[in-house]
Amino acid sequence: MRKQESISLIVTSDNHYAILLAALLKSIEKNHKTDEKIDVYILDDNISSVNKSKIESTVTSDGMLLHWIDLGSVVPDGVKFPIDNSAFPLSCCNRIFAPYAIPKEVEKVIYLDVDMIMLEDISKLWNIELGDCLLGAVQDPVLTVSCSWGGIQNYKELGIPADTKYFNSGLLLVNLNKWREEDITNRVWNLMHENIRYLNFPDQYGLNGVLYNRWLELDPRWNWYAQYENVSPYIIHFTHVKPIYKDPKFLNRVLSVKTQYSLPEFKAEFFKYLKLTPWKDYK
């Protein structure tokens, strides 16, 4: 794969998560120390014009360029997202269409969930060599496909060994040439629909089911869960209760489960970057 002149990053967000996207972009901008430009492709799931303006004003460096892409122009007409048993927004599924939202000459891309904060230079992630792997990712706390509360419930029927590692799809370093050549989007989509009763997370099921032997395991610090201790994470991932939520009693009542909260030091990192955005006084 030839070396691209700029870093390509893709994210997807609806209007509710626009505030999280702003904090993520500011953290990337502040910690990027090398000379590469960063092209940020934003799959726009009905973000308001007001929030778009706020996000655009968040980025103050000439080295980061935002490209807005209407989600409707990427997801084919008639596509219905499979409803799973989780509380994740359906926009999570948009990531499997992401390779078709980017110019064809772009050969590699970093996908990030918007509920993240970058504490390391993104160029270090970008320059990881994938070799023959189709993507790079971090092993999920679920650990293997045979996990009783996560993973792939019908892994045996799919012919996947029980000890196969299971990755979290919140961070993906993707070889776009291989993805497009092997029609990964349709393969993931079809697997999800054919096994809809086994879905317990969004497209993570389909991605792991199709690519279980095709991914490079990255340092876990590139996708570190905010509820676990670590003195030097590269990316903090707020996978459960987002730092902007205030009332734990309300959340516990609504979710009817024991919620998992971010460690105070990681929550402080989020607000450090949020204060550098137009949402600095957000309550």
C-alpha cells in the first residue's frame, strides 16, 4: 500500500452526539504534532446547521479539513437496520458503509466512535502497518467469540473456533482496497440479517463474524475503556455512561441496569477538551 499524503479519518454522528464529536476533534487536533494533514469525513445523520457550525468552529488548525457527507447519499435506499437487544444508537451501524463515503483514491482510513478522546498523536496510529490484515482493532473486554454475555452466540454454527479473539469496533484501522475488493459491507450486512436473533451488539457481531481471522490486534491503549484504570491510554472510550450525563439515579431508573461510570480522571480529560469548543459552558 502506498503512503498517503494525509491522514484519513471517518466518524459518524447524529445530532445528539454532536457535542461528543466536537470534543473528540479538538483532542485529535491538540495532540497531533507531526506534519500530516488530517481529512475528517463526517457521516452526517441529520446534525443541525447550528451544531455543524459549532463543530466547524471547534477546529482551528489549517491542517484539519472537515468533509460533511449526507448519510442518505451513502446508505442505499430501502436499507433497514436490524434492531438488536442493546441500547446503542442505530447510527453505530453506519460504520460498515463508511468505506463508500470516502474518495476511491483513499486506500486507508481510521474509523473512530465519537464517544472517544484522543490523548496521543493520531499519526502514530495511522502509521501502523497492517501487513496482510484487512483491519487493525483492539480486543474487546468480551475477549472471545464464545463469551456467554457477549461475543457471537452462534459461533459454532458459523464455524468459528471458541477461543477466537473478539474485537471492539469503536476503533478500526482499515485497508480500504481490501475492504472494497472483498465486498465486506455486503458480507457483514447479510450475516447480520441472516442471524438477527443472535445480535446482542450492533454491527460488531457482523464485523467479527466476517473478519474473525483477518484483523491485526493493536495495543489496547488505542481503545481504552474509561471505567478501567490505565496511567497512559492513547484513546479513552466512554462506552457506557457518557461524561455529559449528570443524574445517576435517573440513568439507573431508565436503563434498569447497573450503570458503569467513567473514572474521574478520564471524565476530567473529556471536559478539558470540551472547554476548548463552543460547548465550553454546556450544562
